[in-house]
Amino acid sequence: MNFYLLGYPVTHSVSPVMHNAAFMELGLPHRYYMLEVKPEMLAETIYEKIKTGSCGGANVTIPYKIEVIKHLDILMDSARKAGAVNTIEIKDDQLLGHNTDGVGGVRALREKYGKLSDAKIVLLGAGGAARALANELAPMVQELTVLNRSVEKARILSDSLRGNTSYGSLYESSVIKSADILINTTPVGIYPYIDESPIESSFLHPDLFVYDIVYNPLKTKLLKQAESAGARTLGGLWMLVYQGVESFKIWTGIEPRAETMYVAALNALQEILR
């Protein structure tokens, strides 16, 4: 059975080696491939490769997490809340859209940070990844504040959430000074823009836990700033792994070893970054 990563471009993705390592360890006769698709070929590719081909499921990445929705038969609750799809399940000849970013991202955060119920969290960004994480986090934390360049988008996201939430501008970051956790879901700092950070370092402090979901580079400028300020940090590679674990479970009904996927992804990423 074939599984795919659908995106454009996908050349530097580590998802194939991550999933193939898990398939191999479990003795499953499957292979995971990159499927780079130009925008004008999206509908045709989904029909030929995923819906009617020998496909067991797929992941979806930039720029198709929203665009792909119109080509699916059923949108599951996780994807509906996030407004984006990163996992396609094939069931009874229908394509089901899921979003595992929220569950995977929160699992990574919990394992490194610990109990979240008393945490005051500031979330940078209001896109698909932000929505997925916010929907998971808002009901379980003390307070969640969404900051975004577009205050209106931050307001829309904040208003859609359950729990104690608020919003503001990305340029008014003083709220970070009283936060327990800062999560960056913006692409600022991603390769090749490695010298950029979404906020001023003066807002960071030793009592802060800084989580950047960017995984390339492994340590963003924001994380370096946070370490210099004495804060604890977490990069995005474990979120990538755990969202992959959730996708794997949806497709196969089996939970792979996260450590196996992490080592494979880390080795591949280090090779890319050489």
C-alpha cells in the first residue's frame, strides 16, 4: 500500500523517512512517498493517486491544507475546527479529512512542559496550525491569548474558542512578560529566513517556556533568544513526529514508536542541514 505527502514543494520533507522507518519496524508492507503537485494538477492527482489508486492514505502540507478540503467527501471534527486538513483517510471509497496538528502539538508540549491546567499561554499566529493548537489548548489551560499581525484574524480565532481567551496585535507583545508559555506558529524563522524572529527578545524571561513549531532549522532564532534569556525551549520536531503518529494510527489502527520516527526524522533533517 502506498502513502503520500501531498504538497508543493515537498523536496526537503522528512516525513517519508519518518513513516517508512515506522512501517519497517512494524513489518508492514507499505511505503510513503513525496507527491509534489502543481496547483493546476491538484484535483486530478487526488482522484488518480489517492481516491482511485492503490493508496492507503495521505498527509497534506503547504500550500494545500485548505485547498484540499473541496476535494474531500467528509470533514472530520478536528479538521473542521482547525479549518485545515493535514491527513486524508480512505474509508468505504470516501476521502475523510482530519487534522492531527493540534493533538500532536499538544502532546509534544505536555511531555516537555508538564501539567497545562494552570498555564497562561500566548499563541503567535492565527493560521491553520494556530487554530489546530488553539482548539486543543483553550479548554484545558488557565488563559490563552492569540496575537497576530491581523488583529481581526486573532479576534475571529479567539471568539471561536472555548475557555478563557483573548487576542491582540503581534506588535503589542508585552503580555508575554506575564505568560508561562509562548508558542510560535508563524513561519517567521523558518529556513531560509533563519535570522528572523517574530518578537523582540526583551519580552522573553527566565520563567517562560518557549515552543516554536518550526523544525527547520532545529533551533530557530526565537529559541536562541529564549535560551539567552534563561527560558526553557522546545522546537517543532516532536510536534512533527506526534502529528505523524496520529496520522499513522488513523491509517493503520496501530500506534508506532514515536522514538523510532523521531530518530529517523532527526537524522534526515541533520543530513539536509549539512
